[in-house]
Amino acid sequence: MNVFLICFSVVNPASYHNVQEEWVPELKVSMPHVPYVLIGTQIGAQCYLECSALTQKGLKTVFDEAILTIFHPKKKKKRCVTCHSCCTIV
């Protein structure tokens, strides 16, 4: 099974335009049955977490991190306290 990860910079509109005008059309022609995921990079987030409102998996971590963020403002190159490994590619 294959999947394409197409990245663009959210701080550079030309990067997204390039994805729209060149990469996605190229993939649709050359590999039409392979799905792709569009990934925005450089979001400047303090942390990236996932949770499920339905199963509540990860929900406590989200609220814990929100509280910690209030009391410990963002510092340069700080990782999330509760994340095992935060990824810069979302």
C-alpha cells in the first residue's frame, strides 16, 4: 500500500500554490489511485496532540497540556511536557 505525503510551508503562500499547481496535478496523472496527505509545516505550535472526543483517548493529555501552557509560556525549542516525541511534520 502506498501513500504520498505532500508538504508545504504555511508561512509561504508560494509553497502551497506550488503544491496546488504542480504536485497534486502530477500525482493525479501519474499515480491516480495512490492517496495523498497534505501536510502544513512550520505551524509554530507549542505542541501537537491528538485525541478522540468519542472514546476520550488522549483527552486528559490535551487538557493537561493546555493548563501547563498557561503556567509555563512557550520557550524557544521547548518540547511538550506530556508528549513522548513531538513531530514537526503534521
